[in-house]
Amino acid sequence: MRSNKIEEYKRHLRLTKRQREVIIGLILGDGHLETQNGGMTYRLKIEHSVVQKKYVDMLYAEFSEWVGTKPVTRNKYSFGKKVVSYGFSTYSSGQLRFYGQQFYRSGSKIIPPIIKKLISPLSLAVWFMDDGSKKSPIHKSYVIHSLGFAKNDLKIIQRVLKEKFSLFVSIHRQYNGLRIYIPSESADKFKKLIEPYVIPSMRYKLD
């Protein structure tokens, strides 16, 4: 598609309510918004290990009309080891500017004060599929590896999870970052809340 046709096509794109909820979960997790024009427009970048191909394909299906190129694999090297990633990027669009303005300040990702209005059970499920797991096979508790956020940001989400979903969570230090800990007292409620949205290939994180 030629650039002028792409621009015309993009002008008619509108985010659905479901897509907006998925975007919130992705930005809280491993998703990343990029701008190349000082914040006028943004694109959403999704990239995971190729092991999570089914999850990325599900996300691609959610945003297929926003993507010009299907997901691709890339070879990278991390600490001398070859890593194969799999992902895609959306078109740049002013439709994503609101999220860029809310979640990025001075180049760093934050949790905005209005997160209570934005987050939904679907958002929470996507965040968990991105960054969550059981604490261990023998524990009835969950963690979300929120290492990229500052403690004050996590205190915001801790309060929101309590007020909006009646989930009582704590913040634990892990190596050089912090994570959200969902204890056994809230584990069943958390599981019931997100389980309808967790795809089969990611259910191992719940069970």
C-alpha cells in the first residue's frame, strides 16, 4: 500500500473499547509505545520470545487492521546467547497519543493517576499474561513482575486493585526491581477475575 493510501486508511481507524482495554494491559506489561515526531503520533510495539508465538498471534488478531506487516521473528544476542523474538508494530496514529501522554513522562514508563478509570479485568489479564506467574508450583499465590516501575507507581496500582477489584496485594523487592505479590487470600478472586480472558497457551501461568 502506498504511503498516501496508508495515511488515508489510518484516518478511518478507530480503537474499540476492547482494544483500549488490551492496550492498557500491554503498556502495564511488556508492550511499548514509540513516537517519531515528538508525541504527535505513537505506534504500539509488541515483542516476545518466539516460545510465546500463540500469544503474539492472539494480539495480532486483536489489532490486525492496525498492522501493515504480519508478526516476524528476529534473532538477537543477549549476554552472548542467541534469542529469537517474535512480534509486530502497529501503524503510528494519533489515536494512541492519549496513552503515550499518560504512560510516558520524560522517556520513562509510569502508572498514571487515572489508571483506576482505565484498567479492566481484561487489562489485568493481559498484564498477567505478559508479566505474571504463580509464585511457585507449591504456592497458591501469584506475582506480576513489575520490575520497570517505581515504588510510588506500584503503590497507585496497589490502591486501585483494592478499591476497584477488592484485591489485596503487596509490593515485594526482587533483585534490582519490584513486583506485585498476590497472596493466597486474594488468589482465588484474582484467578476468577482474569481466567475468562487467559488464552489456552498461557493457562500454565494460572495453573
